[in-house]
Amino acid sequence: MINEKANRLQDSYNLIVDVHKYVDDLIIEAKNSSTKGFSTKQLCHIVHSVFGGKSYDIAFSYILNKRGLSRFSDSRF
């Protein structure tokens, strides 16, 4: 029972770390591309399409915290 809970916690932690790394990589790619980049919502949708589940919320919160925002304002990267 305890091992199952520990495994679920580890899985959720791994998801958070993976999503944060993926968001960072997407932002770098967006800044290096010749297009106009991605909006916050677009980045979150891309992350959700790759990771599914709660990844949209994780990415959204991470982007807000990364930019030092306490509320949503859609911006481009």
C-alpha cells in the first residue's frame, strides 16, 4: 500500500519535472524560430497533447510563475 502511494507520488513528480523541461525547450524553440512564436495557451495545448492529464495546468502554472505573474495575461514567446 505504501509502495503504491510512493510510486504514484514519484510518477506525479516525474510528470511535473518533464513538463517544466518540455515547456522550457518549447520556449527556447519559439524564440529561435522565424515565426511569431507561441502564446501561453498554445504552449499549454502543445504540452497537453504530448503529456495529457493534468499537464495543461502544470504548464500553465509554471509559465505564470516563470514570468512572475500572479494572474493570467496571454503573451507570446
